[in-house]
Amino acid sequence: QVQLVESGGGLVQPGGSLRLSCAASRTIFKSYTMGWYRQAPGKQRELVAKITSRGSTNYADSVKGRFTISRDNAKNTVYLQMNNLKPEDAAVYYCNAGGVLDEYWGQGTQVTVSS
């Protein structure tokens, strides 16, 4: 069973930064596309950013230029650097590992953006 464990969420003021981390439990990591999704209260879960096993990235328009996704295959970890955070970025952020036949989700980490 694959486990994804997120960390790094918290409370930050508008304009601030946070870095989320997601550690995978075993070495499926290298061949999976890793992604970050978020879900705000009353809204559907949406893709924030994803990175393929080869390092190609894709971002939601709302976070382009502010968020950066990266992965460290040696550490089985994917990161989401979030800069210039806005109140509308507040949500539970979920890590996702997507393979050809399966996918896995983390438990989520709360990001709150408030002054």
C-alpha cells in the first residue's frame, strides 16, 4: 500500500509563502506523475500543479508565476512552493500520485491565508 504524507501547511498572511511537501512511502514515486490538488469549502477539488516523472510541469492558471512544483526522486518527495499567497488560495491541499493503472491520495494539509 502506498502512503502519501503531506506536510507544510499552516496559517500565513496574504503575500506570504509556504512550502508543502509530500513524501511517498515506496519507490513507485519515480514513475508516477505527482500532483497537488486543493479543495476549498463548498468547492470541487481542483488541480493546482503536477509534474511528470520526466519533470514536465503543468499549473492552474490561477497559480502560474506564484507556485512552483518540484520533485526529488532520491527522497521520494514532491514539493509545492507557494509564494505571494492570496486569500483565495486557502484550501485543503492534497498530494496525488498518478500511475497508468492506479492513483493515490494523501490525507491533505490545510492552508489558511488570512491577516
